[in-house]
Amino acid sequence: MPMGLVRGLPVGLSFIGAAYAEQRLLDAGLAYEQAAGISNKPDFRATVDSGPELEGQRP
């Protein structure tokens, strides 16, 4: 599930559980999403090194 942005690109968080624990995992994901207020939408850059906040910078 989305958990934020790094250098303008989305990063995710994984929930892992036992077999047949799908509902518990979905509930945990929903609770995290609501508590964190996640609403980031990616802008589909070709590479992590592009974008307005990185113009003119070298790693």
C-alpha cells in the first residue's frame, strides 16, 4: 500500500500475515491508510533523477 514519496516517487508498505488472514490484513491496511491520511498520487516520471525539485542537482 502507498506510504509516501521519496524523491517524488511513491514507496509502499507491505503487510504480511499467516495463511487465510486476508481480512485481518485488509483491516490493518485500511486502518493504516485512514490514520496516515495517505493521498499521494504518482506523476509517472521516467526516472528517479528527473523532476522539478532535482533540476540542476547531481547525486
